[in-house]
Amino acid sequence: MAEDGGLYYPVSIPSLAKSELASFQGGSYLDIAFQVIRLFLKEAIPDDDLKKVIQNAYARQSFEEEDKAHLKKITNDFYLLELFHGPTLAFKDFALQFLANLMNYFLAREAKKMIILGATSGDTGSASIQAFKNVPAAKVFILHPHEKITLKQRKQMTTESAANVFNIALKGDFDDCQNLVKNIFKNHPTLKDHQLVSINSINFARIIPQIVYYFYAFSRIKNNEAGVNFVVPTGNFGNIFAGYLAKKMGLPVKKLVIATNENDVLHAFMTKNEYLKKKLKKTFSPSMDIVISSNFERLLFDVYQRDSEAISKIMQDLDAKKRFEITKSQFEKLSELFASLTTTNQETLNIIKWFHEKHAVVIDPHTATAVKWLYERENAPSSNDLWEPLLRSAFPTVALATAHPAKFDEVYQLLKGNTKREISFKDPLAKIMAKKEKFSLLEKSTEGVIDFIESNL
């Protein structure tokens, strides 16, 4: 994070020629990752070293799928991009396994020590811990909102015994955790000679590897030349912002659909041009229980043609007035690429049940918010003005499946005995339930968290 509280952004976004895009057809995930990532990092790391970082990040022992992500065809033009085959069963593994290996490379080269500091609404924390627990020059401090994530999500973090890992349960919600982390970065960039590094998507280096799977999905779809729609469950706007960057790099994306839960500030903005900070609700998709979407600031920066003063004014309005809007012309420009949908808790249950009964696939509650696209297309009345132009689109549509259903037992218990065939799946997380937890419960205090970090360095 920059000292003035803003976010870093590349001076320019690299691009890929159509011939380079065509060469991705049939290429492996590792090959595509190298071609995309090197465009951002070629000044900082030699190609051979970058290839090793990528190979280590996506090693076979960490990702169960041979080609890391898996594109599952559901209908003739609707696909699920499964991004939960990594070590913590969530899409965050794609970014954080890469980030940990990249940082380990630079730490070893420059003989530095650092503090990994992050806030999690569910999956970022466990993915960070698994990625950085083997980085000897790093100490990992992860804040999660106390009693506001699922039991398995918490235990994925708090049962880790590595000596360099520290879990903090904060008495607050995710936005409190994220704001506290931002305050520490803004006012204390180093602590006891340790450099602070964020693993949240405020760190642009976490966005870069997420761009890759958009190119990968595109490379696996036939007749894709005219373009592809992507429907993305998102809370902090990092996952879908990676899709936006893929579009800027040359990927023929027709629509990026923001999928939200009842914390629908992004959906409200896309339909009313009003970003209104609301009270956070607890939902069945806790990783999306966020009302301040950090990466949305980066999108606005682009839309406003990199006018820093305009973005500062917008962010000040959000802080002071709890709301902002943008000009009509800028909003229309956003609407050309972005659409949105929102899903209630009850709709989430209905979609999980329907998708399992009709397509024999079990999805997690976050993925259900994206699958609502297909649910609406197959069940909404034809007079539905909101969806008619979009849902009848002739372009292939990819919904991002962001987590394994095993992480959300509480949701499937609500459906037990209420489906035509019982929902069941292999539970790769069963072993952690018997393990002992270790975490520290702290008040919502920046200085208190800083004292805790310093006492453990």
C-alpha cells in the first residue's frame, strides 16, 4: 500500500497479439502462466528463474488436477471453471502459491526478512498460511473476523502448527480486519526491521497470477473467436478485476458479470450508479461478506483515465459520506463491459439444489451466486427485461467455481432430506476437525495488533 493510503498500479498494462492468443490453444497451464506473467515481471526476474517459480508454485503435490484448473462443460455454451483443486480447496491458491514462491525467490536473493500481514473473510487466510509456512524468512499474521467464517474455514488456518504462523481472531467483521491491516500498512511500513507485505488483493502481485486462468479457460473453449462471458463471484473485486485486466491485455471478453450475495454494494452500484456502504450481513457465502471492495478503486482509476485527484475525491466521499457516485458518461462506459447479479441466502440453497438435481454437480455457496446466471436463463420468464438481452447471449459463458463444497457443511445440512437425491461429496477436510486449534482473540485496535506482532518477532 502506498503511504497516502492509495493502491499501486502498473504504469501500463501489457498486451498480447492475436497470434499469441492463438498459440495458447492446447497449451498447458504452466506454459500459459509463464507467457502471461512474464509480461509484468520480465524486468525483475530472468525467464529461467520465473519458470522455476511457476513450476514450484503449481507442483503436482500441491494441485491435484494435472493441468491445475479444470473447465467442466455443463451445457452447450455454459461452463464451470473449477479453481478449487489446490492445497486449500479455493481459488486463492492460484495467487498465493505463486506469490509465496516469488517472494521466497527475492528474499533469498536479497537476504531480507518480512512480515506477511493479511485479513481474511474465509479462504485467503488458509491459502496464505499453506503458501508461506515453508518460507523461512517470513512470519505470517492473519486476521479473521471472530465467529464470522465457517468452522472448516477457520480450522484450515488455526490447526496449522508451523512456528512462523500466527492467527488472530478480531472482534469485528471482515471490513474491520481489512481496515486495520490498511492502517498498519499506511502508518508502519516496517516493524522491527521487517518489511510488511500484504497477501490481500490490495497487493497487485496477487492479481497477476489470477489473470492466467481467464486465458486458460478461453484456450479450452472451441469457437471462442467472437468472445466469452465470465460470471465471477466476488467480494473484494480482485478476482473479477483480474478478468478486466485479461480483457485489457487482449482477451476477447464480451461481458464480465459481477456475482454478489446479500452484501450487494457492487450490484447496487452497477444498477443505480450509487456505491453505498451498508451494514454487513452474514451470509452462506462468507468470503464475499464485504462492503468495501478494495480493487474497485483500481477499476475507477482506469475508467477516470488515471486521474488520481478524482479517485481521491471518490474515496474521501466514501469515508465521509459512506457513498459515492460517478459521472453518467463514466458509468455508461463501465456498463458496456460489466453486468451484475445478486443472490439471497434462500436463492443460494435453491440454486445448489437445482444444479445438483439437473446437472449432477455439487457447487459451493459462492459458486452458486455465479451459477444463478444459468438458473435464471433456464427458469426466469421470457419477459424478464433485466436478463433477456444477456441471458440469450450467443457467446460461451464461464462461471468461476471458487471453492470446494466440503468447506461449507453448515449450508448442506440445511438441504439434508430436502432434495430428490441426497447431496454428498468426498470430504478432503475431515482430518482437520479433530485437530487442536491455536489462535489469539484480540480487540479491534490497531496498536493492540501491532503490539501482538512485535511481541512475536
